[in-house]
Amino acid sequence: MDDLETEFRPPEEFGQDDSSDSNSTKGTTKSKLPLAEPIFTETPRETGFHKSTRICLQRIREAMLHHRWQEAAEYMSSYPQMLEDTTGGTSQHLREIIWRIGTEILHQHPNSKMDDYNNIYERMKHSGVKHYLMISLEHSFHLLVNGQIEDAKRQLSIAESWRYGKQSAGQSQRIKLVQAYRSLLDYVIWCDKKFTHCNSDDPDAGDNQEMHSYFRQSSVNLKEILKNPGIWDPFILSYTDMLEFYEDHEEALKVLNDYAYDNTFPPNPNAHVYLYQYLKRHDAPEKKLIKVLKILHALVPSHELMLEYCSLLLQSEKEGDIQKALGVTLDMLDYACWKSNLDVWNCLKTIIHKLKLQNGGDWKDIVSEKMAARKDWWPALHFTSFHASKDSEENPELMEVKASLTTVLCPDQVLNYTAGKAISGEWT
């Protein structure tokens, strides 16, 4: 709705009147933001037809802004007559207005039906060619969320084979997007077939063949789509799920590695999450798991998998991995989302214990070095009297763990965070 309000803002909101005193604008800063072209302005050559449609669009806007959807729908039933106008030069713009406003009204109207959606989508697809592919894609989304998977796929299949004139770069990109979502629907159908096949007491060979047919249809396009740099998370998961089912682990691992490490793709933490989860499912060596999580830590230090990263580092036999685990845990606690998490604080306590056993008298210097950049703001984040009161009421065990670490993490500071059962000599 906000987009629509910006799109159809009356012309008087876009600038000062020409007759206004020029001195009144002195000292003001003119916005450099692009402004939508006014579409309610009366033109010198405006006919009665143009005036009627202009007023109709104003009424539609007013009704939508005040959520009077029935009134907006009544006006909207008349506005598409504007498409019959052959004198204007903004027909594509008008088609998009009708498409966007029409579907928005249907989304909000309590009595809208699927036939209403189908009618407006089909009408707008065939009223012009510029938006055909995107309207087809949106139409399929609406069918999909209403459970009509086969119909959604049929719409995308038609759009996939659609061509008009010389293919532009933008059109080529949109066709790839249509192909990707069509393949995703093939995967959805494949999942349904797989569920039926795997839960049948007497699996039919024909069903298995049909399921494999959907796999081939989906995988051919998905494999091609994933060669284009971008964020393809749901498509990656779909493709690797099918490859994993058919035990093509080599190809699945190659796809995930390319998605995570190909420099032509934008940085994507999920790519490393998917690779880690796949490796973990197939009992990959801890060294490989640590390598993947190390990169994820650099991208998202507060990620929930960082606890697993610390656990792996603690199990490692490399001398410096305990210090790495210390850094990872402190990085997590830099974020407010983890500050009341008992598992993270227990992990920190375990790390410091191991650090003490491994490094003897140098362990305090190691902790102090990691805390050097935090000493000015960590007490306010974790160790105030407010935190002590809150933790003692909500999670006494957490308070005991945190209180036992105050003298280690902030040794030279007086903190108002104490617990009665904290052992003051624990770290001496």
C-alpha cells in the first residue's frame, strides 16, 4: 500500500507552485530522490474520456488508502477501459497500474475468488508483451499458495516457451527465473511422488519411473540455472535433496562446494551452512567441518552453528584451537541475542578451564588479550546490577556461571554482579 500511495501521489505534493515567492525556497534543501510522475494532472488535450478515467483512478486510490475494498473493486471494473485509448503514449504504464492495483484489491477483498484472479492475470498477460513473463510468474505463485501445483506448473511451462521478437537481456533473465521456478515445482511434485512411493507397502514400478521422470526434468534446468551467479538457496536445496536421494554424492558435493566457494557468486552464509549440514550428514572428517565453519564464522560470528564450531575446536588436538574456540565464544557473546544463553556461557567456562590446564601460568594473559578490546563495554552488556537481578530471578544457574567468570574476564574492574554461591578462588 505504501508503494501505491507513492506511485499515485497528487501533483501538488511534488513541488512548489510556480507563483510562489522565490525567496521562500532559500535555505531549503531540494531532495535528490526520484519522484514518481504525476498521473492525475489534467492535460491541455484532455478529452471527456481521459477526464473520466483520471477521476476514476483518483477514486480507486482514495478507496484503497481507506481500505474500502468493495468500492475500489467497483471503480476498478471500469478503469481498464483506459486500455482502449489509442491516443496516449503510456499504455505499458497503464497496463502495469491495472495489474498491480487489480491484484492488490483482490488480495484484500473478502469475497474474491480464484476465478477473479485467473481472469485478471490472463487479461493482463495478453494486453501487452512487456510484463508477460512476470505476470505469469506471479500468477503461478498465487496458484501455488492455493495448493494448485499442477496449474501453477502449467502456467510456468507456457511462459517458458513464450517468445516475442528479439530476445533482450532483461527478457533472457526473466526466462531463466521462470525456468528455475518451473523446475522447483517439478521438485515439489517429485517430493509428493517420493512420499507416496516410500510409504507404499507395494511400490509400483510405474510410480518409480514417473518419479524419476520428474527428477530428470527438474535437475536439467536446475543444474543450468545454478551456473548463473546469484542467491539460489531454495533451488540448491531442492537439487541436492534429489541428488542425495539417488546417492549421487559426488555431484551433490560439487554443487554445494561451487555454491559456497565460487568467487563469482555473492557472499552467502547459507551456502556454507548447506555445505556443512551435508558434510555432517555424511560423516565427513572434523577437519572439513571446521574449515567450513571457519568461513561461516567470518561471515556471521553470531550464527547458531558457532556453538558446534566451538565444540569441534575443543575436540581438536591442534594446540591453538582452544584459543580459537575462546575467540569464537566471545564473539558470540558480543551479540545481545546470546547474552542470556546458558549453553554459550557454559562453553566459555569449559574453554577457560581447558586453557588453564593447557597453558599453565600464561592462560590469564591469553584471556586478557582477547578481552582487551571489550573491557570498556562488556561490563555494561553483561555484568550490571540489573543483569544480576534479572538473571537471579529468571535463570539462577546462568547467574552462577557468569558470576564465576567476572574476575577472569574483567579482573581489574569492580562489577555489581555477584552470586552467593560463586567460588571466589576458582581461578586462582
